[in-house]
Amino acid sequence: MTDPIMRADAVAYVVFARRDIATMVRFLEDFGFVDTRISLDQRRFLRGYGSQPYCVELIASDQDGFVGFGFTARSANDLERLAQATGATVEPHDAPGGGQRLRLHDPDGVRVDVVHGGAPVAPLPVREALSAVNTPTVARRINTPLRTELAPSPVFRIGHVVLQSTNFETTSSWYAQHLGVLPTDILSVADGSPALGFFRLDRGQEPTDHHSLAILAGPSPAMLHISTETIDLDAIGQGHQYLRGRGWSHHWGIGRHLLGSQIFDYWKDPVGDEWEHYADGDLMTADHPTGHDRLSRAGLWVWGDDLPESMRPPGPLPADAPPIARRIVDALLVPPRPWLP
């Protein structure tokens, strides 16, 4: 593989078009984001509890949809190299934090921004992780009851974005070439074709998430879910109860993933897009070897409920469906555990 044009440093934000911004803001606040109260040209911005000036941009529109997402670059030179290689223009970033931005589109038309030089914001206060856990053999927490409040799970940042692409190899190669992502785990179907990839950022010996981007081969381009990091299992549990109490639609969880090891919980926003809370995910350095395995439903989580029906293949595929789509369906229809239907 040739050297990438640049190596992205972090996922910065996600962008959605929404017909009803007020209801979407209400969901995102209940999910654990914080409204910045900044509105620019019919755009609304919400932040997390970390130092990113914003994590979600909402654009007023006559239709609902996923627009794209942004990455941060470590230097202005990264933007210049991308500009020279792609013909895109470096311009002022007209959003909270400012800085400079270069805008690209991936092979499926997803908007991909790369930003640098934005001003961070002060992190918001949150409790410490509940790391003093009592076990049958070690007493770490004495005379200290746990009393987590019923409140939204505080979201720190966007952890990863999961996309579906009609051409897995073309799309994954594009992100590797333009943003320097590295394959952490690749899952293949029966004939050996790659079908699902988990890609991390290349930060050298500085640990980074098991994946900041995942790509699934499929019959049409789509955004499958947005993942956000919170504090720990108790934060996920308290947010789960809060979202239920507010009347939002639960989707999948609580459980623990196999690849990435995250404790997870999925919810649907007002138009049906998936949002994930996670905690305790794996971290890797750039020299971690790529894992290879067969795609299966059982390999998507370690404990918790089976995939909801809506995340499983919908049934017979059209006659012109690509062969890999049929093999993915075959893999995901196999019952994952002997005791599950």
C-alpha cells in the first residue's frame, strides 16, 4: 500500500439534515449532548462534554438524511497536501471553533470534512468512572454506596461512524488513501470476500480507538449508526433509564461487543437513525496486527440480546443483488447461539 496523503487525528463531528430540528435537538439532549445555542444559517450545533466545540451539526431541510462527518488534522500541512492531491479548496471553517476546513466526498457521495486549527472548548464537569468495584475476593469500596443519578449519559465525543457501501474495497481504499485509516479487523464471507471492516486512525504509538470508521458491504450506500463515548456501564444504564422515561425508542442492548469490546446500548432518533452509547472500548497503536475472521451474527457481540430483527437481513434479495450481498445474508441469518431462535 502506498503512503496516505495524510493521517487523520480524530472524528470531530457528524452532520444531519432534518425537517424538524426542534424534536431532533430534544432527542440529542436526552441522549447526552449539550445544545450550544449557536445557530448559523439555519444550522444548529450540539457539543459533548469533551473539548470539541461541537459534535453534531443539524441543517434545516425539507428532507431527513445523513450528510456526512468531519475529521481533525494535526497540522495545516495536512490540509495543504489534501488540497494538492484532490483539487479541493482549503477555506475558513464557518462553524463553532473556527479554523480551516477542506471538504471532500467519498465514493458513495458522503461528505467528509477535514478541519484544523479550531479553538477547543473547556470540558464540562462529570463524575469520575466507578472504578472501585467490589469483588468476592477484593474489597475496594467500603462505606461508600453507589448513587448514580437518573440523567442523560454524558456524551464526550463521537467515537465512530458505521457506513454501508456498494463497493467495500473502493470505499475502504479511499479512506485509507485520504485519511490514513488502518484495518483493525476484517470480516469476510464464505468465498473470502471482505464484507465488514473496522478501521482505526493511525496515530503511531499513541493509542486510538479500535475503530473510528466501520464499513459494511451492502446493496446501497447508507449510514448505519453513529457511536458516542460515555463514562462507564453505570452511565450507560442511567442513560438507558432516562431515555426510556422520555419515551424514545430503544433499539439494541445493553451488551458487550466482541470486536472493540465496547459495552453498548443503541437508540433510534425521531426519524429512525441509530445512535449508540458505548464505554470501555479497546485501544490500539499503529503496529497492532490486523485480525481476520468469518462474518457471523455471533461475532458481533459477546453478551446481551440477539440483533434486533431490523438489523438482520430483510428477507429475499432482488434478483440483481450482488453476490456478496447474498453471502452476507447467508452469514447473518445463521442463529448465533444454540439457545436463541
